[in-house]
Amino acid sequence: MKTDLRSLTLDELQSEMINIGEAKFRAKQIYRWLHVKYADSFDEMTDLSASLREKLSDNYTIGTLKQVKKLVSKEDNTTKYLFELENNYIIESVFMQYSYGNTVCISTQAGCRMGCSFCASTLDGVEKSLEPSEMLSQIYNIEKDKGENISHVVLMGSGEPLDNYDNVIKFIKILNSKEGKNMGQRHITLSTCGLINKMYDLAGEGLQITLAVSLHAPNDAVRNAIMPISKANPMDKLMEACRNYTEKTKRRVTFEYALIKGVNDSADNAKELASRLKGMLCHVNLIPINDVKERNYVRSTNETIKHFEDILVSRGIETTVRRKLGSDIDAACGQLRKRYKDEMQ
Ligand code: SAH
């Protein structure tokens, strides 16, 4: 198989060029084409000689994605994209406009094997862990399509980023590299269902990215019922891993908590959550859950959400309720992809 140049760091690209007898500075030129100008073919690299372009295309590929569907919200310009990879695998990405800048939510795997009961991405398991180029291309394609700069990225599409650890770290390094898109680490948020061992690894990487942890429960009993990974990753140890992340990085951890009617949204749940998080450098993001028809899960009422928020805030826990964007094109997390796949079968 040919090496995909878009998945290489600049250092790796330099070694590659030296290996094929080219000058080292060529690597910077090519890297710029791949990560600043978003070239999808060697033909576009017009400042390289025709013979070098031919040599490159004989020996290498460039990871690209094919856009197969796009839905634009008339309310707020939120845009959902479906991209196709090899073997007809489908991934979903979302463009969102916030006051602080344009954000893209990317997928890190096609499907997911974590099995959270409220999530549509995991219903058919994992099909593929994405290469760095396939994660980068989601951002590059959307930036080209929208004609606007993307300043923030969240790893909250389908897949568990820490279950595709090496590729995700490489992706972050390439995205952050000053010779590439140069996106600030603090503009990158990685969301995990809480794989404790990998959270320690991540804390040791010396990165300044924001860590978001999908908590969704105040204790192991509630969490075990909706998140199978919770059994091997219990809350006490999870909290320790979060504290370690904060100590190592000095960064505040975000806890995501999707409110499901009658499952995790009682006043007692809120009080227990508050006492668990007391004293931690953290932030809670309450998410009105997207209904999952396969599971009979229903979103908590607005009153319940407000009450839950009030309890946390009154106990000193910084809390926000996630604003819903693009409700006219709403297809819950991973459900657009799921529907598309079902239709194609
Ligand atoms: N695997 C990672 C990242 C992908 S999921 C993780 O678990 O964090 C991104 C976020 O969407 C997670 O917080 C996840 O729990 C949440 N999510 C999944 N299904 C949802 C739904 N139906 N409604 C609201 N949030 C959902």
C-alpha cells in the first residue's frame, strides 16, 4: 500500500523525501500544499517540477474524503456533512458558528465500539479507526466548502478518540503545527467516554487541549446502566484520572451530562453529582439528550433541566446548558449517518 503523505508529520515527511533522494526543503513545500492549501492531488502542487509530481504520485497517495451529503440549517447555518471513506464507510461531521468562531465537530472512527445505550453511532459497532488524514480532511473539506476559517475543533462525532489513540495524537500534532493549519491546542477539545488508562497517557503528552469527559451519571450504578465501559472504568478512578489531567496540564476538565428523562435527571442525581465534583477544577455541560427511538430514551423537560442546573450552580459547580444548534436539520448524534446507511442497504 502506498504511504499517505497527509498522515505524516513534517519530520516524517522530511525523512521520506530524503529516502527518495529529494532535498529536505521539498517536504515543507509539500506539507504546505497538504495542510495550508488543502491540495487533494499532486497535480495541484504547481511549484514542484512535473517529474517530481509524477514520482510522488507513483509512490504516495493523499488521504481525501468524498462528500456524499450536506444539510444546511436555515436557522443558524449549522451544516451537517456525510463523507465517504474506502469500503463505503460513512462518517458525519458538523459545522457550527459560535460567537468565538467557527467550530467543526469531527468523527474519529466510522462507528464506535463503546456501546453507550443512548448513542446511535455505536449501534453497528466500529467499522474503522480513522487515519490522521481522514480526520484532517473533514476540517479541510468543510473549510473549502464554507469558504470560512475554522478556528475550533471538537472530537465529538462518531467514535471514541482514545480508542484510536496514536492516530488522534498525530492528528492533533499536525493540526497544531505552525507549518500546517496552526490551530491552537486550546481550540481543540477531545471528548472521551472515560478510558482511564488512556487518559493518563494523554495527560503525559504535554498538550494543552481541552479534555471533555462524558459522565452522564452521578454514580456507578446509573452509569453502568447506560455506559458499558463504566464497569471497567469506575467513577472513583475516573475522577482521579481527571484530577491528574488537571494537575499535569493545569487545564479545567469539562464533564458532559446528557439528561435522559427518568434515568439520570432527578434532584438527587444533581445533588450527588455536585458533591462528587466539589473542589475540582471543572465545568459541567448539560446536554438535552437527542431522543433515541431505538431505545425509548426521551429528553428531560426544560423545567427539569433548569432545576438540575440550579442545584449544581447553588452548590458551586460551574454549569452551562448546551445550546441547540440547527434544530431544523436535527438528526441526533450519529443518526444522520445511521439513516443514510440504512437507506443504502
Ligand atoms: N466517544 C466520545 C466522543 C463522541 S460522542 C465520548 O463518548 O465522549 C460525543 C458526545 O455526544 C458524548 O458526550 C456522548 O455521550 C454524546 N451523545 C451520544 N449520544 C447522544 C445523544 N443521543 N444525545 C446527546 N448526546 C449524545
